[in-house]
Amino acid sequence: MNDRPEVELANRAGRLHPAQRGALLDLTFWVAAALVVAGLVVTVSLALVAETAGEVLGTVVPLLAITGWFAYVCGRRLADAFGGRLTAITGWTHDFGTARLTDEYPIGLHRSPEGFKSLESFSLRAGGRTYPLARKLRERIRPDQVNTVLVAPRAKLLINVLPA
């Protein structure tokens, strides 16, 4: 998906290609959206059967606050998926191996080795933030070269990696 020419062209222009919306509207988004709907239904139902103001304050207000948080998360992902600009971080990419990631380089790669009850995993640090690095993106990034990392700014998700 991220290796098609039209995707790279859109990303280099700072835009999310429609084929990449699935990275933002993933299972996490849909679970949060379902929780928003369920939270609203439960909140309205409880407000209708509440007999005192204390019941409303004790149950409805906290549920509404939690529902509001999930709605906020969904809204940020939707804003990035439909019309948001990507943040590009370009710079020298250093492979830290299994050593601790630092902000010494604009882009840093890290590998967590396979261990007891864990699989090998990769992460990328750019712009003062660490992102999990999917295998497909790991294959695209070139250590010890200049790369461009594209991030959805509101959702704080790594979208693509382009060799610069």
C-alpha cells in the first residue's frame, strides 16, 4: 500500500492518500467509536431512570466524561483521515540496535530482541516521540541515510517512511 507511486507522491506533498486511511480508521478507531455509541446510550438510559440529582452526578457525569474522551480520540483520527496534513520529519537515521533510543539524531531506530514471552519488535523515534514500527515500514527505512518519516499529527500515528 505505502509503496505505490501515487501514495508516495501524495505523502511527499504532505497529504494522506485515501489508501492510507485504514491506518487511522483501524480496529482501535472502531472500538472507540462503538464505545462512544454505547456510552451515549447508557448515559441517556441512566439519566432517564435516575431519581435524584446525586444519581445523575454519581453515574451519568463520569460516564459522559469517559464517552467524551473516546469521542475526542475518534474526532482526532477522523480529522487526520479526512483532510488532515501529514507532518514530515526528515533527517539522518541512526540505528541504535538494542541500545536505548535518544534524540541525538533526528530519526532513531530501535530493536527489542526476542525474549521470554516476547517477539522481536522495532520502534522508531522522531520528533521527540517513539512509534511502533511495522515490519513493512521497517523494510522501507534506510539506516545511516537521510529518511523522511510521515506522521498523522493529531492521531500521533506513524503513516509512512520514505527514503529521502
